[in-house]
Amino acid sequence: MKAALTIAATEGIRNVTHRKVATTAKVSLGTASYHYESLDDLLLEAFDRYIDDSRDRYEHGVSSARSPEELADALIEMVNRHHANALDAVLMYELYAQGFRDPRYRALIQRWSRATKTAVEHLYSPDMAVRLEAVVEGVLFQRLLGDSSMSDRQFRDLLLCILKEETPRPQ
């Protein structure tokens, strides 16, 4: 599955084949195609695991935040981690693109979105979680495309400005 995700990130989901997966994973073609009825089944399971892993990393960073400042710092760290690992971030956007075409992938995106918002809701309302998700996704997308005009300091100031609109829940 890691091989399928690597190919999806470097060449796009539509360029993933059993042969490329086998070559990348250094296994026989029969081994690569035996366990899955179709390439879509392989990709869906690979992205399902990717979403679970991403959710776990996100929740770990965000759930430990106990103040607006700690939450802002955790979100900035998450964006920087994604930006530093371009393949990881590209995978998310490959998943988004595929989600426009296929409702099964859209369901994975929706699961990811629910998880990111739920992680924030230990401190803030669902409405605030929606706003934060939009801002974080926007900044990450801009940075991945090479627009690094918003510094971490500016990003932190923006997050804190948004977070000040609501009093955090007591911890």
C-alpha cells in the first residue's frame, strides 16, 4: 500500500498500476494484484490507512493544546510538517481531486474533515472548528504551491485573531 501511495503522490492516482506498485514495492506482479479485486480496492484501502495515520498525527498534536496559543502552535506545526513532507501533502490533494470524481474517495475526505474538526472541539465550538479547518487548508495549499508569503508569525497572528472570537472551553 505504501508503494501505491508513493506512486499516487509522484505520478497521480490515475497513473497507479499493479505493475508500478509491484516494481516500487519490489514484489512480483502476482503478489501485488492477488489481494485486491481491483486497483481501486487497493487504492481505497491505501488511502483509508493514510487517512487513519494522518488523523492520528493531527489529533495527537491538536488534542494536547490547552489554550488558544497552544492550539495555534499545534496547527502551525502540523502545516509545517505537511509542507516539509511534500509527498504527504500531495497525497491529500490527490485524494481531494479523486473525491470530486468518486464518492468512495469523497467519503474518506469527509471522514478526515470530521476528524480534524472533532479534534479542535475539545477547546472550541463546531463553528470555530470549521473556520480553523478552512484557514489551515488554505495556508497549507498556498505553501505547497510555492506561495510562502505568509510567515509562521503571520499565520499565528491570524489563527489567534480568529480564536479570540470565542472563549475556549475550560480544561
